[in-house]
Amino acid sequence: MQSKSLNSKLIKVKLLVMDVDGTLTDSSMYYSERGEELKRFSTRDGMGIALLHKSNIDTAIVTSENSPIARARAEKLNIRHVVLGCRDKLSALEKLAKKHSIALENIAYIGDDINDLHAIGVAGVSACPSDAVKVIKESTDYICKAKGGRGAVREFAELILKSQNKSTILPENW
């Protein structure tokens, strides 16, 4: 059961912003013999994103990698707001908020490493996977039980939805 303070933050969420490597992926980078980079994503995290969209909660990706793989995953999941190659996630978060007229207190952020720290500090509510680095675990509102790329985003999405009394189940014909 979450605290009243956490719940009061989750209720306000209108946008979930996600890091990619270590959050939507397991933080591993795979390379083929031809040097092609591959990443592993969880379909369960993808379903969590679909559940948010069905409940009119928007999503965004902000990642330091300039990866066509991250863009392809965003397109597959209908994530409309994608910031690649970002070295200043705080500014990116502030720009997203301004562009979409969303107060920072209405933004949830999930990330796993030190380059997420400043964005975590200004987001209305923050989370991290269970295998995030120590300083991130010490700085977020919620530490997921799941690891990055293994359901952490789904867990956080369901937490947001439940706090807002929204469904965590899709209709049969979605």
C-alpha cells in the first residue's frame, strides 16, 4: 500500500516521461557481428503504456542515446513525444511541460541512472526500477519491485492508474 503523500502525487499525473536504457530496457546493449546495436524491451511495459493511453494519460521518451531503436519502439507504442540524444533531461522535461501546457507537478518520471537525477528532482512524482543506481533510489518517490526492461514501467503505470481509479484491464476489443 502506498502512502497518502505518494498517492496525492500520482493522482495528478497527466504525462509519464520515461528514460530508455536501464528503464525500458534491461540496460544491456547487444551488438551483432556486423556492429548492429540491439536492445531488449518488455512487452509488459508496452502494455502498461497502452493502458495509460487508453486512460488519456500521455507518454514521452527522453533518452541520452540517439538511437533509431528507441524511436522505432516509441512508434510501435504510439508514444508521440520523443527526445533522442538528450544531454539535459531537466531542460527537456521543462520544454515538454511548456509545449503541452502541463505543470511539472502533473508529470511522472521514471529513470535509472545519474543522468536522470535532475529530471527526477523537478517531476511531480518519480520512480525507478529496482536495479537503479543508489543515488536514484535515494531520490525517487517510488522504487519499483521490477527491474528495468522487466516490468518496472508497467508497475509504475499501474500504480498511476490505480491511484486515479482507472482500469488496469483493457476491454476485449481494444
